[in-house]
Amino acid sequence: MNTNMQNEIVIGPDRVMDVRPIPCSIKHKLIIRTWLELPVGDHFVLLNDHDPVPLYYQFSAQWPAAFTWEHLVRGPEEFRVKITKLKQIEPQSPPADGIKHDLGQRIPAKTRIALTEIEAA
């Protein structure tokens, strides 16, 4: 497996970021990092082999009102979503309780409680 794959993926001149060959274990991190590095008002088109609904929910939970999400193609073989950055995102400091998700940002207490209740059910 190529461990330098993250560095090889770039947005082409057509503004398309093809993540189909990228392992799922790093796909979200790479997409989010790419979006965070965009200038405000800029966009890219995410090309994937499935509808990236979980990624949309992640964006919605972490950065509401900071992006737009526009489906350009909805399968069945390929999915294209235009993701635009609407405002600058400030880096967050590490949480005091040490609970982090994969990007090192704090999971709100309400979400932790809900997840605990779901796991207990």
C-alpha cells in the first residue's frame, strides 16, 4: 500500500478531487484537510464511487453554515459533489477532557451523552 497517497492527491485544473482509489480509512481526513485549506469562496468537486452522505453529516455537525454542498451527479456509478468554503475556520485548541475525534476537535458533551445512551441500549 502506498503510504504517500495523501500527498499525491491534488485537485486538478478541472477542480475535481477523485477519491475513488483512496482507502476509506484516510478518505475523510484528506477531503476535510483539503477543504480546510481552501480560500474562502473557493470550491472543489468531490468525485466518489458512492454518495458521501456520512461526510456531509460530519461537515454539518462540525462546520454549520461554513460550506455549501451541491450534488452535481448522483450515481449510480459515480457521485460528484461541489463543496464550497463559505467562511474561514479557526483551529480549535485541544479539549481539556482529552476526548477527540479524528481531526483533534472536541466532541460536544451532548453528543458524547447521546452516543453513550445509544451504546447502552
